[in-house]
Amino acid sequence: MSDKKKQKKPVDPTRRGRRPMPRGWPGPGGGYSTYLQAPQEWRGTTVQVCGMWPFSAGTGSPMVGVPIGRNILSGATMCCDPISWFMRAKLISNPSMFVLGKPGLGKSTITRRMALGLAGYGVQPLVLGDLKPDYKDLIEALGGQVIQLGRGRGHLNVLDPGESRQAALRLTGKAREAIQADAHGRRQTMVSALIAIMRNQNPNDREETILDEALKVLDERFQGTPVLRDLLQVIQDAPDRVRNVALDRGSLDRYRQITEGLEASLIGLVGGGRLGEIFSEQTDNPMQMDRPVVFDVSNVDDSETSLQAAVLLACWSYGFGAVAVSQALADAGLEPRRHYFVILDELWRVLRAGSGLVDRVDALTRLNRQRGVGMAMISHTMSDLLALPNPEDRMKAKGFVERSGMVICGGLPRAEMDNLTEVVSMSMEEQNMLVGWQDPPAWDPSTGKEAAPPGRGNFLIKVGGRPGIPVHVGLTSVEREINDTNKLWTTGENGKPQMVEIAPDGTEAVVGEYSLDDPALLPPPDPTTRVTARTGVDE
């Protein structure tokens, strides 16, 4: 027999030469596995895992930006924030994000994580209206400024140009004219918005023109910073320039008739009507642009929807105006260039407060890319944006989501999917994932308490038509201390409120007690007593 004769390979006597399938031997007694558990993945640097090359694999999750958690599918670290993905990674064309999700699932938590990380990169977080408050402790921990607003807890003068006046003195030529025009436009827009909230409808064209001219006359006549009472006085004095734009045809009686409704609205703003006196006095605590800032408006009761909307809109206008001044000074080389991460929480409250407010919010938020500002807009569901009475307002509100560089979704009900997929393309698997995250928590028989909701801390990050990235946000021990929004609810047997620490799985543990002498536990002051707002930073 030839030596070149092909040698036969050894044969497995039990399997007759057959090879096992990827999940084992098929058939009875073969041990075939119908479910193959995915192996645990680990990630390391080339120095740490150099001996494993080329058997290591890279991750598909972006590694640019603030580390916010781990990819739910792969376990890889996920880094994400709108400013880093716009400036460094070039993944989005607009440094903004829109966050949607049912209450209690962590919308504010993921936003706080991004704000904390961006502060480490040198970006200043600006929380323009904190209703709960969710961000106050974070800003205080960063050494920032806390501005309190509410009945008897501080004032915000909507006619205060802020830093615009001082900046105009430092600028020349077209730069000075631009900053003065921007300050004038913002003041007029804010007064008109307050009147719209008071009336539940916009001022007419003639009233808008009268306000514009009255503000110009006021700036020429008044020395110092005017308030709404001074604007009302100019309209009541009936100067010739204001009468000309009012088209009174030379009749003072006709002028009084034309401006009667405008005077009545301004008197309501000055005299402590439905919106109180928050906007009728000088600003107690001017905003500082070199540190994180939060406007704490948690003292405004949820039942006062009009006042909440007016305060939020005023904070947004004031904040964006300060950012515009900062960038104008940086363009002229007079101040260092600063970038800001602006957080607009509870967006739906302002949109529902009155007709035409969508346009005013739209005007505030369109120029964030040109102004060097990253933005986070937060609401519960798409239904919040589509519940507006006017079809035009509904389309513009949808544009807030469409123009956002990224959309981050938490748990949402099935009924929301049709509205959401009109704006953000999603596969059925992604939709089912979001619906599953909004399921209620289960009852834990071992502790006798509710377990953490299945979707708490889980989010789907969508950018354009790309597949979504599911991520779980886990809190560090330091973040748990500043993220506890229920710390005043737990009391001991002696009645003292207890400090509660929240574990990553959602369970709570008592770690101490608050003192009853803690100023945070004191009742709010008498609304008739004026209290100067504090910054929250040791002077």
C-alpha cells in the first residue's frame, strides 16, 4: 500500500465523526443549550491587555464627553453630552438635547451628571429655573450661585439690562450698538410676555409699538435702573413720541382710551396682582457669569401655574441676556471666552401658560449654537408639547425636538410612540424597550417595600436616524448625597427629619438626622415681608 495513501482521521465513536453545533450536540441527551449566555465583557487600555492582542475588540459606544454610565447591551462605558459631541466628536450639528420621560425615572439625574462633568471641563452650568429643586445642591457643591425667587423671597427686575450697560461702556462702534439693541429687545419681549400671561393673550400690534417707544423714552429720561413702575409712569405721562406711535390723532382722550388696557396690565404687574411683586422691584441678587448659577423658584406653588410660567420665562430671558453680554465681551477681547450649559426644565409649564409663548421660547432658544451655549430642554412626553390649542404652536413646539442635536428618552407609555416616531425614527425593538422601562415597580416581599422601578436610570440616546444607544446611569456615593430630592420626607421616632442615602439599586438607608435648627427646614417667610435672596455661597 502506498505511503502517500491518505490517512483517515480519528473518528469519535459516539458521534460518528460529526462536530458539535455552536450550542452543543443536538438530540436527546446531547446537552444542547437553547439559551447561550453572553460572556461578560471587560474593557482595558492597550497597556493592560496588550498580551491578549489581537483577541480584544473595541467598543461601539462613543468615548467622547462626560461618562454617564454603561451601555445596557455591551456593558461598555458610555460618554455623552451635547457640547462634547458637537465640538470634539462632530457627531451632532447642534449642541442641544431634548430629554423625555415619565416622572421619577431620572430625567434630572442624567442632566445633573452631564452638568457635573461639563463643569470639570470648564463649562459653566446655568439652571434657569429650578422648580423642585433638583439642581440647587449640585450648584452649591460646585461653589456656584443660588438665586432665590418667589413671593417674599427675592425679585427679578425685567427692565434691568444687567451687565449690558457696563458692557456697552467698554465696547465701541457696532459692538456697542448690537449689545444695546439686544438688551432693548429682550426687555420689550419680556414685558410683552408678562402681559400675555396676565391676559392669556398677546398684546396687539399697537400696544407692542407703544411699549417699544415708551422704553426708548424711559432710557433717555431715567437715571439708573428703571422698574415697571417707571415704565407705567411714562405711558401715563403721554409724551409726544409715545402719542405719535399710538395714533391718537391729537386727542388726549383718544390716547387714554388706546392705552387703557395696557395701563391696566402694567398696574397688575406693579401692584401685586396675579403675578405678585416679583418683577416690580430691583433685582436683589444679580447673576454672576464666572460660576455655575441656579435660579431656585421652588417656593412658587404648583397651583400658581401662571406665576410659575412667568418666573421661568423671566429667568430664561435674563440668563440668555447675560450669556450674550459675556460672548460680546469675549469677541472684543475684554473677557475670557466662556461656554455655558443651559438647562431649561419643565418646558411644558411655560408653553401652556398662554397663547404666543411658544414664539417667545423659540426666539430664546434658536441662537444657542451661535452664542456658544449648549442646551438641555426637559419635558415629560410629546403630548405635553402637542396639547397646545393652536396648530401653529404645536408645530413650533415639535420643532424644539426636531432641532435638538440629540434626543434622550426614558420610560414612555405606548400611546406616546406615534407622536414620538413622527419626530425621531425608532425601530419596534427600541419602542418596546422604552415602553418596558415605564412599567411600575414590583413589590419586594423580603423588605415589604416597593423595589426600584425597572426603568429608573435607563435611557435611550438617539441622534438623527442612527440606532439608539441604551445606557444605564449609576450614581456615585457623592452624587447620591446631592441628588436626594426626598430628603425631608423621612422622619424618626423623635420627629426629626432623617438623612437618607439612596443605593444604586434604588434602596434607601438612613445615615443620620437633620437638626430642627437647620434653616432649610424653616417655614417660608410672610409674603408681606421682603427678604433679600442669598447666593448660597459663603461671603
